[in-house]
Amino acid sequence: MRFSFRAALLSCALFGAATISSAHAADAAKPTPAAGTNDDHFTGVAALLPADSVTKHHYGSIAYTAHAGTLTLRDAKGAPSARVFYVAYTKDGATAAKRPVAFFFNGGPGGGTAYLHLGAAGPVALTMPSKDPTDGAHATLGDNPDSWLPGTDMVFIDAIGTGYSRATDPTKAAAQFYGVKQDASAFAKVIQLWIAQNNRQESPHYLVGESYGGIRAIQVANALQMEQNTLLDGLVMLSPAIEMPLLDTEDNPLSAALMLPTLISAHQSPNTTPESADAAYQWAMSTYLTKIAGRLTDKDSAFYHDVAERTGLPESVITRQHGVPAVGSHDVMSIDGRLHGLYDYTQTIADPAADGLDESPDPTLFGFGRAYGNAFSGYAANALGFHTPLTYDLLSLSVNASWKWSEGGPSPVHQIPVLNRLLALNPSMRIFVANGYYDLACPFGTAHWLKDHLTVGSERVSLHLYQGGHMLYLRPESRHAFASDVQKWLEADTH
């Protein structure tokens, strides 16, 4: 998910009034603080995080414990450097050695984990009104019929500087945590701490990441293996950013070709199928890529007409943009006074800058998407017993602006070599990749390209496409299909 069309990607959010279902709230036991593990004295914003809260709940016939609290990271001298907020859901009475545990995080960089928590997998979910999915003010929070709890325990972790996670010294946070490698090491240590404190060393372990969480999942898997001696059973990557250069279509024919199947699929909606999406991908990677990689002139009107027909965009726009739709441009995103979403191109709102004189705000990031922050803070306090005066930082602009993409310069770390290495060294690790047909932020074509270009273990990587966009779980039917597919994938693990 991203703050600007060509900047780092931010997972979508939702804002507005949301209420917790009375049945779930009534089921929660009176919160009891968890025992502390040390006598650390915190100051500043870190001191505003309360003691851990443990509550008891039911999900259908499943009795489970919810643990909302923090884990403390330390610097080389042993002094606290951050308090990392998490919520863990564990099935009561389960055999720990056989019960999987999945660790969740969102992306950004700068996004909290409320999206996956209340959007996809947690025991409660935020639902948009069916008659207007862009109406975040009337989003409702209730029991999630598609929670992953039947198949796995879950630990949702907010990256430092997002959600309720805070560095003990904000002036040092960027240097300590806001970078690809630093972030991965921090997450790996948090996961190791949770595993150790809960005696879950023998459990099957999975990572679940959305958007930039795709890069994060790969990097955290590597850090867990190399720094914390923990081998994973699998990764689930939802609408993943993997190779950042592939998300920028400007002056990059390959990126443009990987993006085009999304526009074609959006034009075919709601009749898009896996077969039609694959046909769009094959055409884009052959005929289209060959053409735009060459020299296009005004004489290529037949080609421009073909692209316009396939995408539904005006032929005049395609001609003016030389066959490569400029994602983010007003000509592509605003049509007939309706602003199309970057994160779901089939979703539109009235364009507040239809005259093109001002930048049009993305409806997911800056509109209905904000409801998750308000919903989560209420849920954490009222159902989980975690009370803090801190604002839940759903999308941190400061974290995003401070992000260090590589040690040697501005270019992001390439992920395919890291993933090849992980798959080679861990022959049991599997990868589940989920994409929405209509996501222009992280197009499904990039995941297809990733699988095609792995040199090790591509047979252990499965690709899954769903109706919807970046946050495909916004559509209840896609959330259900996604959860069902993940459940089958987990059950297929022989360990």
C-alpha cells in the first residue's frame, strides 16, 4: 500500500464508526494483567503502554485465549529499545507441538496490522456496507465467519512506529528499526521471544504478510533462520510487493506488461476468471511487451486501439501515453467524474478533483480505508482489555518517509535471490501467494513473474487469484474463499 502512486506501498485501511458485537464483548472474561518478566522502567510514549491483558473467549465451539500485550526488544547493552505490541489467539487445550502458529504483519512500510487482524483472519472482522463498500462510516465489527482460528493459532504484530508499537527513544527509532534489514531483525527477535515465552518451539511456524509484508516475510524468514535459528514451515503472502522495481511502470516495459493484465481484468469484471486472467497475462508478456519494448509511433494506431479495447480506457489516452497506461495519472484514474481506486480499480468514488487541477486522494488510503484504526482501538479496549491513551497509528507517514531500503543506496534489496536461498536450504518450506484481480498497487502479474523466475522450489509456490483488489478480503465471498484455501493448504502440510 502506498502514500503516493509511485512511492512505497501501504496496506489499505478503513476509518469510521464501528461497534463490537454484543455477543463477542459479553463472552470476554474480565481482563487480567499478565505477569511481568522484568522491572524495566519506561518513560515517554513507551510508558503509556499498559500491562498485558489476557481474556477468555469462544469462537463457535472453540474456546480460546486472547493475549494483548507487548514484548520488549533490547539493544546491544541490554537496555530496552522498543515495546512491540501484539495480540495472540491460542486455542485452549490444544497440543502445542502439533498446533500451527502463524505470525501476521502488514506492510507500508508504516502500516499497522489492524488490516489483516480485522480484515481477514482474526476472530472478529470489520465489514463494509454491502450497498456501498466505500462507506467506512457505517462499517460494522462482528464475529468473523472466516477466521483462521480453526486451523492455526495467530499472533498479530505491529511494526515499531505503527499501531501501538513504540521505540523507547523516538530519536533513535529510524536508525534502529526503519529499514529492510533492521525491521526484519526486529520482527525475527519478537517472534523468537514469543515462541520462547510460550514454549512453542515444536509447533509448525508460518509467516503471513500483506503488501510490503511480502518483502518483510521473505526478509524475516531469512533473519529467523540466520539470526534466531528458526526454520519456517511456510509463508503466506497477500497482495505482496516482492521486487519493488517491478511496481514502477515508468520507463520499464516489463513492469508495464505485468501491470496491464490487471487493467484488462478490471475491464472484464465481474466476469473475470483464472482463465481470462491468465490469457491477459500471456498476451501482455508476449505481444504487448514485445511491442512497447520497441519504438512506437503514431503509425501504431491499430495497436493503441487494441490496448484501449482490452482495458476499456479511452483510445486517445492510450495513444497519448504511447500504449502504456500511466497508473496514477488523472487520465487513467479519473473517468467521467469517478475516481478509480489504485487498490481496487473496479471501486470508484466521486472524484473531488475531477477537473484535474489537484491531486485526487486514493479512496482506500484516505477514505473508507481508515475505519480499521478506529475499529481496532475500540476492539482492543472493549474486548481485549488493552487500554492506552496512545492513538493507534494505522499508517505512519514518518516511518514511511524514514525507510532505508538498502545499506548501499536507494535501491531496494532484491528478494528473488533471498527466496531461492530459503527454498534451497529449507526443502520443507512452502509459499502461498494470494492476489486480487483488480489491484494496481501490487498487480497479480508480478507474483506470476516471481514464480516463473525462481530457480529453486517453484513447485512449492502456489498462486491464488480472487475477486477484489489489494485487500481482497473486503469482499466477504473472497475472504471466505481465501480462508478456505489457506485452511486446505495448512492441512496439506505433512509435518
